[in-house]
Amino acid sequence: MIPVTKPFLPPMAEYNKLLEGIWSRQWLTNMGPLASDLEMKLKEYLDVKHLLFVTNGTVAIQMAIKALQIQGEIITTPFSFVATSSTIVWEGCTPVFVDIDPHSLNIDPSKIEAAITDKTQAILATHVYGNPCDVVAIEAIAKKHNLKVIYDAAHAFGVKVNGRSIFEYGDVSTCSLHATKLYHTTEGGLIITKEPAVLKQLASMRNFGIAGPVAFDGLGINGKNSEFHAAMGLANLNYIEDIIERRSAICQRYDERLKTAKIHKSKWHTQANKTHTYYPVIFESESLLLAVKAELDAHEIFTRRYFYPSLANTLPYVQHVDMPITDDIAKRVLCLPLYYELTMEEVDLISRIILRVQNN
Ligand SMILES: *Cc1c(COP(=O)(O)O)cnc(C)c1O
């Protein structure tokens, strides 16, 4: 059996060493020493000024919407994980979908202005598969119309654009450190902002809005994360370069083996590095995708239709709209298995099956 993904696990002895510290301190959660250490090391690794380690990537988006005091309409992408839309609705706002660019697969900035109304307060865009959005165009639109920008950067850990962390674009960026992501803390998330005032508010929000033993400075939630999750993050951080390198080699092997396949790839931002979070391929037709998927399934090789279907005509709690480009791409895109332990022989096998189906 070949799964679509498998979480990276550090050598157990290294994790256990950190657990011994937890046992001796008996400090399990609430901004403990490992969580603080992780925040410090991630700031350094990612080269960002401020960040907060939080419960998960979904709560991170909710906190961002809340801290920026956004109400009303939020322009967003239909081609993303469900949390990009559900958080908007959860916070009492209305998602307004704008179709994606067929090459980058990110929200198409040239279509954003037409969707702006007097109720629009923000843009929430996803860097799909870690490929940066057109951050310059989005910033210009946001400035012109006085909108906030939040990036769902769940896929973009370690991505830099124009030599700067992708996390430093927008008013707030969020990341997921879930077990299935490139770099993980089992469950976890990050909130990144350059704004000290927003950071201060988010830090308070993360801890119920508690300002002191008998004082509150605003509405909060439990957005904290534990020492156990921080320990996983610290242990994994020692391997991040190794993880990216290995994934890069696997992707290169797929590229070589699939040279003659009837597939194409999304176009990557020219000023950004790749961290190889996913290996998505876009087939000529949905019928070819389904035939390939069925044949891989028969060999117990599992792929994922990520992201299918479009959020804009699927979720029961949003107004359904057709987004022609998203609807088309979502039907034809498939993510192939990609994880640290995947072998070159397995990549070759997967590639052979894909070529065999297309040539039938
Ligand atoms: C994984 C993911 C999330 C949610 O993150 P969690 O940590 O699982 O809550 C949000 N947005 C996108 C694009 C994701 O891939």
C-alpha cells in the first residue's frame, strides 16, 4: 500500500529527550518553555519578526479575522481546503468567491475588483500548494480599496518570495503545522504579522483575552498549544532541510518519469523557491484522471483529488456560484503520493501505471 502522504517522524530518542524535560518541569501547556523555544527557533528559521504558535491552522485564520475586526464580505478563493471558507462563515462573515488564475491556481487578482462591494472588508487568499499568490497585485488592490489582507499560507512553510518570507506579506498570514503538512507539530498552527499592535492583540486572544489574575483586555479563545506539540516541532525542525531535499529529489524523479504523460503542472511564481509540499498533476480530461485514479487504487496506491470539488458550489453554507476555471481545474487535478519515505522504485511504479493508462 502506498498512501498519498505519511507524516515525518523524528528519531524517537530525540523526542523522548524533550519529553524527559516536560516530566521534570511538570509544565504541560500554557506558553511553556518548549513552546517559547519553538517560537524563537521558527522565527529564526523562517526569518520573520513575530509569530505565534497556536492550536491549529483553522483557529489561526479565525483569530486573524477576529483580530482585524473584519465583518461583512471577504473575497476569497474557491480552490482551497474547506477551512479557508468555513472560518469566514464561522466568524459571521460572508465569503465572496473570485475565480483562480488557470496557471498559478491562485486567486486571480484581475478579477478581484469586480467583486468588491461597499460591504467588502478583506481578501483571504491561499498560496495554493505553497505557490505564492501575486502578492504585489493583491496589495495594490487592498490599498486602493482600503481592505485587509489575510493569507492562508497553510502550504507555504519555508517559502520565500523576492528574498523575503511569504509569511510577511498581507496584514496577517497563517500556517498549519498539521501532521500531513511539510513541517508539523502533530497538530498546530502559526500566526504571523509584522504589526506589533495586531500581534499583541492576537497574543492576548490566544489566552482567553486574559490580561492578569483578575483582568481581561478583550474577547479571546483558547488558541494555545502544548509542550508535547512543541516537542514534536522542535524535534522535526532539525530535519526540515533534509525533508525538503528528499521531497525535491522525489519530485524530480516524477518529472523525469512523467515527461511523456498527458499532464501539465501549475506555473510557479518566478521569484519563489519550492518546498515540494504536494505533487499535483493536471490531466487533459476528468475521464483520464478517473481512469488513472482507478488503476492506482487497484494497486493500492492512493492519490487525492485535492482540491475537488470547488468550495463555491459544494459547501451547504455558502451561496453557490459557478467558477468556470476552478470548476474545470478541480475536476482534472490529482495529487500523487509524496512523503519522505517514498522510494524511487515506488515513484517509478506510479509513473509507469499513469503512462500505461493513458496509452491504453
Ligand atoms: C491544512 C489546511 C488548513 C487547516 O489547517 P489545520 O491545522 O488542519 O486546522 C487550512 N487551509 C489550508 C489551505 C490547509 O491546507
